[in-house]
Amino acid sequence: MTTTEVIILSDIKRDPALGDRLTPAEHQLRTCIQCGTCTASCPSASAMDISPRKMWRMVQLGMLDEVLHSKTMWLCSICYQCQVRCPRGIPLTETIAKLKQVAIQQQIKQWRESTRFYLTFSDVMQRYGRMRETEFMARYFLSTNPFEALGYATMGLTLLRRGKLKPELPTLWGEGKLAKLFDRVAELEGRK
Amino acid sequence: MKSYIFYPGCSMDASAQEYKGAMLAVFKALGAEVKEIEDWTCCGASVAPVMSDLLGMALPARNLALAEKMGNDRTMVVGCSACFTSFARTNAAVADSATLARVNQALEVENLSYGGTVTVRHMLDILANDFGAAAIAAKVKRPLTGLKVAPYYGCQTVRPYSSFDDGQHPWSMTGILEALGATVYHHLQEASCCGTALLTTKPELGLRIAGSILEAALPADCLATVCPMCHMNLDSYQDKVSRVIGKPIKIPVTFLPQLIGIAFGLPEGEMQFKRHVVPVEPALAKVPA
């Protein structure tokens, strides 16, 4: 049996320009015809609380809070299947990145293990100029769920033995390799 | 002589060194000159565009500018599909001159400037289209007769920026594997997503996604991949995948250039299969010496 959820739009806080702010090409999202090809193409759809089709409708309606508190965007694996199949040619996968930008800027706490992933990755990039996989994984798990890390310990040891992971000591002082570029970008975008 | 600029990217220089080694050995055997960019840095992967629009272009553009300095109108080859997407996305964006100017404003602090002239191509594209199956077949000394190989392209190799293959039904590995003498085992997950970072952030879901690919390829002797992330997810997590899907999964996962190296008669040691989690030896044992 299916249930129908009724949302009274006048009862909720909305940001009608949300869709336009998210897509590179203005108004593209408004052309969504709700066909559901995105949901049918998504390898993660079954685990989402709001299907991609429904999420895009909510974005069209400016339901920012509901979209940011849904886990849907964090289950996207960036496989571009919805984007290449969208009959309206909307850059859906790239718009998910924009939604994540908003969620990180607003420091939405609910999906911390996902936002930590991006923030830790970004910090390692800035510091060393290259990804250091071992340090990244260690810092990521310590900042989210150290117990989860135990489940990865056996695999981590196997990878170290095979030479797949390099044990490297972190450098926590001095200017990061890409610090100047990160700072300049922040300055140009008015974040600094 | 074919000549390429090479951007290895973080994974090919660390966890997937065997991919880099095999790719360079195969390119050399095919008579191509490959020059690695000095002082390259991370392309930003799918993380930088989430931090900011400009960072998502500035990090790849830094490397494109370095490649451009090595000579105009050069081709830059990448083996990682996430790097490939970052560079192709940036090149598409900087076709707009205002965007290019803004990216260059950022690059000023690195004393670099990008003119938008570097062509970025995936390693698979070079193998399939610059060398081609005939040139590869001509170099085969040890045909992979009897080896059943399941191609796996993953997502970003062929979507959305690939101009060399179909984003839904890719085929460019088929000709190469046939040229090596292998039997191609086609399955329904060749262009599916490996689960990427979900295996770390959302393991319950990520492991199921990786599991569906491994399960589809199981009748083959091994998988052939062309991306370090796909390889890591498919090779390293098979124990965890088995537990989550409640079915034992064990299948060797190779990088395509390793298989080409073996068929070219290059030393097995040079292909560094020992770095893989699931032993590749049972598959290699099927190849006549």
C-alpha cells in the first residue's frame, strides 16, 4: 500500500530562487518534468529517504531545509548516470555538488560523517598538495567514528603489508603546499 | 614517435603504483614517449567542487597550466577516472573566457597562467584509439588464451566527459582484450559505479554497490579495471562484501595495462600483482607460459 503525503506549501518556509542558484544555467532545474529517470538510474536510490526525483521537485519548490536535512545528497556516489540520462539535459550530478556546498556552509550537523569526509580531504590536499591516503583515513575515522575504524583495521593492515598504504608521519607545522592557492580562492570568492 | 604529458595523480603515485608502473611499461613497449609533469598536485577530485566552484577549477587548472608550459597543444594522459573528470570538467568550463580569467586570477599566486590549450585524454582512450587493437596484437608474445576477463569501466571513465566511448554501453576494452587473446566476459555492470567514497562513509550501501559488480563478474577469471578507485573498492573489500551480501565473493581484480604487460611478455614481477589483496596467481596460472 502506498501513502500519500500532503505538504501545504504555504505552511513551510521556502526559498523560491533555490533552484536557480544551484544550476550553472539559470532556470534549468525548472524544466524538470518529474519523469523519474534519475531515480531509476541511481545505484543508491533504494537507501535514500527522499528519492532523487522527489528531491529535485523539492528544490524546484524551494524547500531548502527539507532538502538539507535529507540524507539523499550524501548517498550520491557521483556516477553521473542521472545526469547523462536526464531527458531535459539538466546537470544533476554537478548540482548535487552545489547542494553539498550549501550544506557545508550552513554546517548541517546531521550528516557529519559525510561533511567530515570532504573537510578532511580538503585539509590534507591543502597541506601536502597531494592526497595522503593513510593519514586521510586515520583522521577521518578519528573525527567521526573511531569504533568504525576497528572494522577497517584488518583491511588496513593487509594494505600496509601489500605496500598499498604508505605509513607516513603527518607534518602539522609550516605553510601548506597549496595554502596560497586555497587562500586566494577564498579571497576571490569573498570568503576571506 | 607518439609523445604524451603524463599526470599520474595521487592514487597512481601511492596505492595504485602498480597501475602506473604497468601503464608506463606498456606505453614504452608500444613506442610512446611519456613525460611526467614535475611538481603536479592533487586535481581536487570530486571534493574540491564541493568546497567551492572556483577551487574545483583552480586545482585542476594548476596542473593544466604546468602541462601547457611543457609545450603548446599537447596531450595530457591520465589513468585515474576521477582526475580525468576533474580536468575535462575544468577544460569545458574555461572555454568561457570570463571563467578562464577568473581561474587565472587564482593561479597568479602560483605564478601560473592557463591558456586552455591542453587536451586531456584517458589512458584507455590512448590505448584503444592512438595505438589500437592491431598495434597491440602485433606486440603479443604470450597470448592470454583461455583467460576469461570481465571488463569494468566504472562511471567517470566514460561519463559524462568521454568523447571516446559510450557512457551507457562502453566497448573500448573489448578490442584490446581480444587482441591479447583473452576471452571477454560481458556482464551487465560494466559501466556501473563502484560505490566510490560510499565504501568509507556509508559502508552498508557502498559494499552492496561494489558487491553487485563483483557478483556479476564472478563467472570470469578476473576483472580488468582502468581506475585506481575502482580497483581499490573492488579488490580490497571482498571480505566485507561477502559478509554484507551473505555470499562468498573472491575474484582477482587487475588493471588493464597489467594484462597487456603479461601478454607482451614483460616480466610478471614488473606488473606487481603482489600488491593486490586478492591473489591474481590463480588467474595467471591459466595463461600458457
